[in-house]
Amino acid sequence: MSTATTNGKQAARTAKPNRLAGAATWVDDRVGLAGVAKKQVRKVFPDHWSFMLGEIALWSFVVLLLTGTFLTLWFKPSMGEVVYNGSYDQLRGVSMSEAYASTLHISFDVRGGLLMRQIHHWSAMLFIAAMFVHMMRVYFTGAFRKPREVNWVIGCLLLLLGSLEGFTGYSLPDDLLSGTGLRAADGFTKAVPVVGTYVSFFLFDGEFPGDAVIPRFFTMHVLLIPGVLLALIGLHMLLLVYHKHTQWPGPGRTEHNVVGYPMMPVYAAKAGGFFFIVFGVSALMGALFSINPVWRYGPYDPSQVTAGSQPDWYMGWPDGALRIFPGWETELFGFTLSWNIFLPIIVLPGLMFTILLMLPFIEAWIVGDKRDHHLLQRPRNAPTRTATMVALMTFIGLLWAAGGNDIIALKFDLNLNYITYFIRVMVFVGPVIAFLLTRRWCISLQRADQARLLHGYESGIIMRSPEGAYAEKHLPISTEEAYTLTARDRHHEKPLPSEADQNGVANRKLRMSRLRTRLSNRWFSGEVEKPTREELDAAHEHSAHELAVHEDGHQHLSSGDYSGDYELDGQTADGHQFDGRRAIEGDELRKS
Amino acid sequence: MRLISARLSAKRRSPLAGLVVLLLGLLVTGGLYAVLSPATAQTSQASQSTVEKGRALFLVGCASCHGKNGEGIVTKRGTQYGPPLVGVGAAAVDFQVGTGRMPMARPGAQAEKKEVVYTPEEISAMAAFVASLGPGPAIPEREAYDTSDVDNESVVRGGEFFRTNCTACHNFAAVGGALPGGKYAPSLDGVSNKHIYEALLTGPQQMPVFSNGVLKPSEKRDIIAYLNSVKEQPKYGGSNLGSYGPVAEGLFAWLVGIGSCVGFAIWIASSSVRSKKGVKA
Amino acid sequence: MTVHEREGMPGNEDAVATSEHGTAPARREAGDPFPDPGLHEHQPRPTDVDERAGKRAERQIATMFVLSALCTLLFCVAYFVFQVGDDPDVIMGFGASNLALGLTLGLALLLIGIGTIQWARKLMSDVEIVEMRHPTASSETDRAETLQALDAGVSDSGIGRRPLVRNSLIGALALLGLPAIVALRDLGPLPGNKLAVTVWRRGMRVVNDVAGTPIRPEEVEIGQLINTQPEILFETEDGERTYEGTELLQAKTKASTIVVRMQPDDITPSAGRANWGVDGILCYSKICTHVGCPISLWEQQTHHLLCPCHQSTFDLADNGKVVFGPAARALPQLPLMVDDEGYLVAQSDFTEPVGPSYWERGDA
């Protein structure tokens, strides 16, 4: 069964001949897509807000294409020198590159030009931020597991290319701020061993700044990288369509179905509407908030710089690593090795990107799970995975803070040097603390879920027994919630592999498989497993017994969790026994 | 007490006698204080010249750190407590006291701009006194920093000087920047033309000196003209977000941009209101 | 159900895949707590059951679309009404054109979006639908057929039986990578020793940047900082600048300098540099030795020079030594002297390469 079913109660009607059908027939006669289309038109997508984060990135990309095309109609990607003669008074008569002059022209002499520039830049920020948030969602919910590892790899490549696209893009206006960034980039290439100077001279066609880098970046930004981005986004979507979207566990949801709403009309409306919303948000930000005011920075001059020089936020963490790194450099046989630049700018981002790329495969190797997964996991139900990502986020976050250390020092009246020293230490200590804290927090949340299953939810009704003890009445959770909470795997500690199997054949990869087993056991250690049927029954019996009125009329009402119905003096104990709402026989005092 | 009251006739001593003695004591103490106390900012003797008046103010408010003759005070360990003011000139006093930086409220990495304590006349008096200690830059004339009829070409040139000499510390929009060790280059927002000129001329605290021999007075005026013209220009693209550059922009992109998009997403996927009526056939 | 489909059903662990660890296949877990209660029964919305609520929602949505259209029209009006250019219109201190165009466009788009979403939430059928998944992997028969086809193709080509053909083809194809690399040779010139020299020469005057005016030592005060350039960058021949455009920027990238003056007693010149200053006036490269940003945050009392990019700090009283931050090399110093007209000039070019380090720099 692979076609969608519907729960609709309308009888099917014969199709009337209409224009849409006519057009569709014309196309199908030539292209024959009805076989594919029939499945996709009513394709089911599950509904959750966290599934829309990738859409923010997708729609931002469309906005970037549209606004970017507008900008290319006026932008001149040339570093040839001109004297400015446009409407911005404070730069009239200044020598600048044509790229900068055309950017000023767009901002001040083209109606809507500044708006389009700003929408373009804001949605670029949104694009990359959305990719980050989407990536974190996918990781925290385990949506990268088999069969979606390839999509994860594509996603990481999209993130990398998106950042490069942003860097080449904001360098195009050739203003003081982005030019300073280019100069730093030149310093980075020079620090590469052996080939550094050659790469620098080839990139800039000679000494920095040369006159070739802006036109070359323009080609990369407008043609090469968007081409690859489009292809990868297409592939990403294609895999999503083929695999179908993952879904949260819940009533009616299994590993073998998708429950949600059909593409036509609900998802088309929601996704299409969301496109307009993302576009609208970007446009409103372009209207209200100034971004990259290049006229205030002035044209690029290698002898000028502004305080608070940072790259755009997505490059902030390598910049931070660069700032806190000590000044290590060595000379070997007349050659210079600039560790202080090579390590934080070339090695570290490469390492972080590789780790990101390999996360699904590392987890799969440790855990040894080869099944398909289409149901998501709540982050609390994968404590080690969640803690790993939080540790990575802490590391990157601290480096980001280091990238803005002068702004932090200025706004919060702190000592600039001490911020650097602090982050140098915290960058090692912080992720460890974050890992440990997050892991324990997840396990605590699992305990909370366990308590809900065994004892029900806290109803807010406080009972006081005649002996004076207070207890909160618990009520059982719904079967739907109970099912959702238990729709997860159980994990057992695996025994270490033996040196030889039962036939005496030695295990050749003994140390590796022992390591793997140990890691796997550590991965799952401490987790609170879901209760078995027997444990649940025992818990209910226990509370029922405690609450029951015994033959001699007494009850064990010690403080603790209680669930289910119980009686007190023969009346239903629901919290209203003593407030006069129900008359109690023989109790004159309480009748008022 | 008994002895005294025994010698004095108890009947002759009025019941108010103790009170009178108390009042007398207060009056005498207060009077002595008023006569003998150091001159406050309010006391002025019209017959003194401006320099003398300045000296009097200086002794009250400045000498404890800068020495009675502005020679500076060095601590026992050899560190500078208050620097010598010989040769700093009237312009330095006009700047430091006129922006409230001096008198410094407490020691620290940097003198902060705060409420101005002295009146303009007092400031010129103190400036005259300090100028008398040794030759130094004088308070500039009005024409030096008046930018009301500066042409656009000079404004443009001022911008070029600004970007070469000033933005490295003060930032492209003159909102300030961090320096090592807890110091900072302050924002130039709300600073008067005269004070900017004087700061350039005298190099307060860590700021370098830009002497008139190298950065001519007309060039200083052009820089001030550029700053004023940029302050007056419309916010072409919307709110400046503090003019801190990409850090503020990134913050807004996340908080406002992603925040509102995620907010919308939560609304889109939320279930809408359910009806209590039965299912429609 | 295939093995794949049986695997991974929650609450049904009897088909957990065996891992490489060689443990025994898991058996059905004793007493999994809850069976699947099935899909929640659909609860109608007011718009489903109440005609008036439905009509109200319709009106609400249509209003949003009409307002959007109105905003679009306002955008077109605002485009022509608000001027940019020499005399731009201003509203409340903001650029009127940008504000008006952006607000109208943004609202127009947002309202379409919100209206469409409301339509989906309130009026479109919100009955949950179930669609079955298919196994991700292709069927065994498909796989076998594909492999068979591939085998047939490969054996038909004979590539297995004819290693000479195969290897020579691989060699030829691999070699084609070379033109792709070689053809990029003219991307730029070879570095040579360009990074080690600047335009500074003996006797070249040190001039104030932007103004181009030469400097006398008497005009420089203690605590002063001057952003300077070599005078050749301001030179004109027949009205044309000697250095302009790209060459000017390339020269500035290495030749930019700063001149500072301190108390001579505070300076501790290293060997051979005693005569590089003039009465406490020193000249240093303005280009940071970290990654090349220009530095001019001069703290006149501490004699420290701070780079705004990554906070490298240099002590100019101590030969430009690095005192904080990620820079590794001291700031190069330009030796100064006074020419016969009394202006500050350079004794020579820098004695070491200026700016960021690079592989071939060595110990210069």
C-alpha cells in the first residue's frame, strides 16, 4: 500500500472537464509524469513546528535569489578606481573602486535599492542561522540516523557553502569593514605552509589587494556557489521526498507510516504561506533595521580600520579562536610556521567540520544500531547524544563570544585582556561541564517521565490526612500520553566480547570491539528505562493499597505520590471533604 | 556636675541654662568652622584676579592629587598618583573639567565622563591658573571649531582624516571602542565641538596628541564638521542598532529574525480551537 | 512483512538486528506496557460545524488578502512619491523611501502568508491522514537484477579481460587533471621577494597621511601619534599621481607607518637601533604582523599599540615587542633621521618584511 488513504466522508465524484485537467493532459502527453505525480499530490507530511526550521532556510534562499538578481542589475564588480560623484555628500570627490561606487549608487540613487540590499543581507543572516537551528533540531531528535545520513552530509555541505557564499557576498562592496576581512583572509592564506604565498598571489592576482579579487568573488558568489547550492538543495529535498519526513512517536504513529496532512492542500498552503511570512519578515527587517551601512565605513583603504571589526556572525567563531590563540610561531631551516594562524583558522574549522560531518557515523559505530529509524527521539531520551551537541555548542559559543570580545568589553565595562584569558580556559573547561550537566539533566527529565508513568500527574489537589500528613493527589495520565512516553527502545548493557567464540576461533579485532562495547555501554549508562507492565501494575497496586480504607477504618496516608480514586471516611477523597461543599453527616461544625 | 551646681546657686540658674550653653557651643563651633574652613566653590572674592581665583579653586579640588603647584604626586612605591599639570595648558583643563572627567571620583583605569561640578567661570579661572604654571595649548577660539559654514569638500576631507586617525579607537560611527586593561575610547555622541577640538589638541589620558603643527586647526575643524554632518544625516536604512557593526547585526538577526520566524512556525503548526459540538456528518 | 519492516517497531523488540558484537538475538521484552491506542479521534473545529464561524473565518482571511493587495498598491505609490538621491525625503529621521517601501512590501507579503496559513488552519480539512512507508532499500530482486545488469555490462565491455586497455585509459584520464591545474598558472604572478620590500627608500620623507605634508621633529609633541605614509605616494608628475588606483593600495598595504613621540628615557632600543629614533620620535610599520590589519590604537601613557582586529598589543618603547595577543612577531621599525631641510626622513627601507608572516619569511 503506497497510495494515500483519506478519512474524508465525501463520496467520490466524477471529474468534470475543466481547464486544469486539459492543461495537465497536454503536459502528460509529452512528459508522462502522472505516474510520479499521483503519489506526491496527496503526500502526507507530519505537523510540528520544529519541522519548519529547514523551511526557513529554504525560503530564505529563494529570497536571496530574488533580491540578489535585483542587485546584479546595478552592481559593478570592478576594482577600477573612480571618483565618486553621486548623491551621498560625505563621500563626494573621494577615490574609490567601481564596486563601492556602484553600491553607493544602489543605496542612494536607486529607489528600493537600499531596501533590496538590506533584505538581501538580512535574509543571508537568516539563511545561515536557520541552517544552524535546523541542524541542531535534526541532531537532537535523532533524525540523522539511518537512512538519512546522506542527507545530513548534504546539509553540512550546505552550511559550509552557505557561509562561503555569505563571505564572498559581503566582501563585494569593497568597503572598509569587509576589506579588512579580506586582508585578514590574505594573512590566513599566507600562513599556510609551503604554498601559502603562492595561493595568496594567485587569489589576488599579485600583491594584496590587487584588482582581481572582487570580480572573482562576484563570479563565485553569483554563479559557482549558487549553482552548487541549488543542486545540493535539490538533492536534499529529493531525499526528503523519497524517505518521507520523520515524525514524533505517538498514538497511531509507527515506524511504518506517516501521519499528518496531505501536500494538497494543507501543506502547500502552510509551506507556501510560510514562504511569504519569511519573505515578509526579511522585508520588514530591511525596512526597519539598518544593516551593513557601507557609506559610514568608507571605501577600503589598507591604512584605515574601524574599532569593532568583526566578520559577519557565522564567521565569528573562527575569528574568536584566532583572537584567543597565543602567539606561537616557529622557524625551521629558514622557513616560518605560523601556528598562531594556521591552527585556529585552517586546522580548527576543518576539524570541527569533519566532526560535524562524522557525527551520525560515529554514533552508529558506537551504538551499533543498523535499523531504519523514522520515529524521532526526544532529546532527553538520548542523554549522551544531547550532551555531545551541547558540549559542541558551548565550545563554538565561547569562541563566538571571544570574537566579539572588544564589544563585550566596551558594553559591559570589562577588561579586554581578562576576557581573553577567561575564554582561553573556559574553552576547555566549559564543554566538559556542559556535557556532564546536560547528561544529568536529561536523565533527570527521564526520571520525571518515569514518575508520570508510574504515579500519574500532579493534580494540584493537596490532601491532608487526619494524622496531619500532606500529600498531593495524582491522577493517571491519558493512554495516549502513556503510549507516547513508552514508545522508545530499551537498552541493555552488552557483555564484552570474549577472546574467542564458542568454537575457539580467536577474535581478531578484539581490542576494537571491546572498546566499542565499552563505549556503547557508557553511551547508555545511567538512562532510566521505561517501566515494564509488571512494574506499572505494581506501582498502581501499591498506591491503591496505601489509599484503601481498611476494615478497622484507618488508612496509611503518609506523604508521597498517590494516584487513582480513594476514599476517606467513606466519602470520595477529592479535596472537597472539608470545605463545606458536601455535607458530612454528624459533623455540625462543618456545615457552615 | 554636682560640684558646679553646688557652687552656682541652684535658684539663680535658669532651667534653660543648659540649653543656652548648648546653643552657644554650637554657634561658636559653627562660626569657627565658617571662618576657618577652606573656601568652598561658592566663596568668591571679587577683588582677586582670575588666576588667583583659579588657584583657590585648584587648591580645594585638585591639589590633593596634582599637588599644590600642579607638580604632580608620586606615591611611595613610585607610581604616579596625579600627573603633573605643568605645560598641559588651559585647553586640557577646559576639556577635563568641562566634560566632568575631573575631579576624578575614584582612582581607576580611566577617568569617566560624569556630571560637571564647576561653573564655566570657575573652569576658565582654573584653566588660567594651570596655564600660568607653564606654557601649553590654549583654549581654542570659536572660529577654530565653528563648523556652521564649512563647505562639503571640507566635510569630505574631514571624513578622510577621521577614517585614518580616529576610527581605529572610536569606531566608524564614533560610538567608542575597547582599549586594553579596562580602558576605552569613549563615544563622541553629545560631545561639543570645542571639547572634541581640545581632546585632539591635548591628548587626554591614553588618547594621543594631535598637535596643531601636524594636524592643522582647519583639518581638526573639518573632522568635527564631518562628525556633525554624519550625526545630522537621516537614518537611511532604519535603526542603526547602536552602530556596533556585525556583532549587533548578528544579535538582531537571531533574536528578531529567527525569533519571529520560529514564533510563526509554532503558530502555524499549533492545533486550532476545537468545537464542543458533535462531528458534522 | 519483510525483515526490514519488522525491525524497529516500537514495543516489539523481537526483531532487533544483531550487531557485530555477536550477542544473541534479543527476545521479546517481557510485558511492554502500552499497546498503540490508534489515532486520536478527530475533533471538529468551530468552522467545521458552525456555518457562521466558517463565514467569519472566510471574511477574516479575505480581509487579509485585500489588505495585502492594498499594501502592494501603496508600495507602488510610495515608490514614486518618496524621493532618493540628492534631496531624499525623510520621515521621523528615517529615510522615507526605504521605510515606506519596506513596510508596505513586508506587510503585503506577511498578510498573504498569514491569510494562507489561517485558511489552512481554519477552513481546510484538518483530518489526519495515514500514509504507509515503503522500505528505503530496494527489493532483493531489484538489487539482484541491477547487479546482474551491471555484471553483464562489465563483461560485455571486456574491461576485466583487457587490463592494458583499462590501465592505459585510467592513466590517460588521470593525466587530464594536469591541464586543469596548469591552466590556472596565470591566475597571478609568482611572489618572488615582493613581500620583503616596500617603497621606502633612504631619504624619503615621512608625510602626514591624507594631507601629504612633511613633518618637522619640533612639531611633534610627547604623546603624539601621526599616521604617516612615504611621500612618494603623494607625488604627482604633470598633475598625475605616480601611485594611484591598485598600485597605490598595494603600496599602502606595506608602506603605511605611524610616528610616535615618547620621553627618550622611556625607550630601550635593541642593539643597533640606538640611532633609529630622533629625540624620542620613533617610526613603526602600521601593518600588524598577525594578519595585516592597520594598527593605530596608541596608548600614549603605556606606550602600547593595540590592533583592533584580534587585540595584538605591541610595546613601542621596547622595539615593538608583542606584549599580548596572537601576534608572534615584533612590529618592524623604520629607522628615521632628519634631512638637511629639517624634515623627518627614512634612513632606508624596513630591515625585515612587513606585515603577516609567511612560509619563506624565515628569521629575517
